Amino acid sequence: MSPKLPSIRARVLLKVARKIGFEFDRQAGSHAIYYRKTDKRRIVVPVHASKDIKPKTLYGIITDMGLTIEQFKEMLKKFYYNEREIQ
């Protein structure tokens, strides 16, 4: 059974992405594109202020960042501790 994904908003995800080296590249509508120069990885994050990112979308972004779900959860605990309870 795969680990459960946390329910988070785009700004929380982007805080983690920036901490691991992703930089804002451009925005197309409601999608922000971030790029990491070290390994040339790119992530596209839907930025909707009042909505959580859907689980399958979040899973895709996490894998595009080159992380496992467990690694991502640890980074959430480390970099973004108090906004929401992380399951």
C-alpha cells in the first residue's frame, strides 16, 4: 500500500520546492513553472489560492522534483511545520 499524501495548498508546496533549489521561471495563467538548474528538473504547479492540490497532481509534482513521498513529508515537517497538521 502506498503512503497517504498530505492535503496541502500550492504555497506550501512551493516553499518546499524553493528550499530544495527550484526557482521561479515563469507563469502561464494559473500554473507556475519552477526550474532547478543543477539537474535541469522542471515542475508545474497549479496556483489556486483557496484550493488544495489534488492527490494525483501532488504525486506527479513530487516525482518530478525527484523525491519520494516519505522524503517530501519529512521536508514538509522540516520546512513548513505549523500551518496544517501533516498526516
